[in-house]
Amino acid sequence: MHGLLTCFSPPPTIRSEQDVYKAVLMYADKFKEDPEKRDGVLNMLLPKVRWVFVPPEFLVDTVESEASIQHLPIVHQLLHET
């Protein structure tokens, strides 16, 4: 995860797993022009979020409503596990 944080200038302040999730999406957005690569990044990094520490409201209001990731099977799997 350290490598991910060095991609930002200045590095984001991470106070919660919600911040980790947002940082993952920001990093993946760097690959918007290459959807296959973006999906690969998301598939690799989203499981690193410690979903057990994410409030249910955030999962429903933010994660489930993020259209850009809903097509990824990993998202459905992660949401179902939490």
C-alpha cells in the first residue's frame, strides 16, 4: 500500500478505511483511458481495504452506488462478505 500512497502529491491523509477506499479509486482513475488496466488495479487493491472497519452506511451510500466499479465481480464478493 505504501507504493500507492507515493503516487499522490501530496500524499493523502489516511484516517480510516473509507480514506483507503477513496485513495484506491483515485489511483485507479489514473488509468481511465485503459479500462482493462483500471479494472486490474481495482481487482488487486480493493481486497486490501479492511472492509470490516467500514461503516455499513458507507458501504450502502458510497460503495454500492459507485457505478464505475459495479461491474467488477470482486465488488459483489467483498460486499457480500461484509
